[in-house]
Amino acid sequence: MTTRHFYLLRHGLPEGAQCLRGKTDFALTSQGFAQMQAAISSGLAIDAIYTSPLMRCTTFAMALAKQRGCPLETLDSLAEMDFGDWDGMAFDELYEQFPDELERFWRDPWGTTPPNGEKLSDFDLRVANTWRTITNSSDAENTLIVTHSGFIKQLLRQLLQMPKNALYLQRISLNYAAKIHISVFTDEHGKTWPTIQWSS
């Protein structure tokens, strides 16, 4: 029987105006880097790091791995949802060009997909598979996962068994450099029991 700890860290403030970032590779600002540094205190033990391939995650993950001397693995599947033709567009521009389509997407993200974008059901499956891959392959006691708001929200939806509607997207707010602690207990039968720890 073992207990392992996984810390999901959202990237800090990236470059660019208010927009639908998704897969678009915006760089991390110096302020964003400082936000992530503040979230990962020197007293937090980290034995392994997984990161999204996007710069707003890798910039900090690579620096921290070098500082702590721990292994780093980049997983493409940790990237944010792909919003297709809308990806990287400013919200003002989106609302001006696609008001009806955008409204349908906010209202029913499971039934509406941005043009040439990733279906939310496919993204949800990607999140589930990635979480399974990390928890099955990492035997580290303390693992840091540097990723995105959308990825973290989908994982919380799954762990909390929230229904597939738009409400959890509106009711879960994650600031830049937000950190979520999930402990995973493995019992004598090999079954895992994840618990979301709301403490700092």
C-alpha cells in the first residue's frame, strides 16, 4: 500500500491579450514565471516533473527541473484543448465575428465544436488517458504536472464525477499558477483512490 502525491500547476501569466489561447504557443511572461515560482515553495518536495509542450509551461518546468535535479518529461497530451480556427483569437474579435457560434459553444460545449477544433469529448478522453499514463508510469512519491486550466478542469470533472454539461466550466475558476494537490492511495489489491487535497 502506497500514497503518492501529484501537484497540478497551471502556467503563469503568458504574453498576449485576452484571448482563447488553446494550442497557440504564447510565451510565459516574467510575471508569470514569478507566479509559478511562488506557487512551488522551496519546501515542496518534487521527485519528477511532467509538462505540456507549450512555452508557457515548459519555460518554468525546465528551469525547475534543472534547479531541483529531477527528471522532466514533456507530454504532448498535456497541452490545452485545440480550439481550431478560433485558437489564439482575441475574445473581442471572436464575439464580433462568431457571436452565435460562440454562444452555442459556451452553452453546450459537449455538443458544439469550434471549426476544425478538438471535440470536448475527445479532449476529455485525452485528459483521462494522460492521467492514467502518468499515475501508472510514475513511481515517484511527489510528481509535478505543469499544464493548463482546461486540462485541470477536465481532470477535476472526472475525479469528482461531475456531469457532462457546461456548469463545471463556469463554476471552477483557476488563477494563473493555481496549484491543485491530488493524493493517490493504492490499496493492497492495486486499486487507486485519488483524493483532492484543498490545503496549500
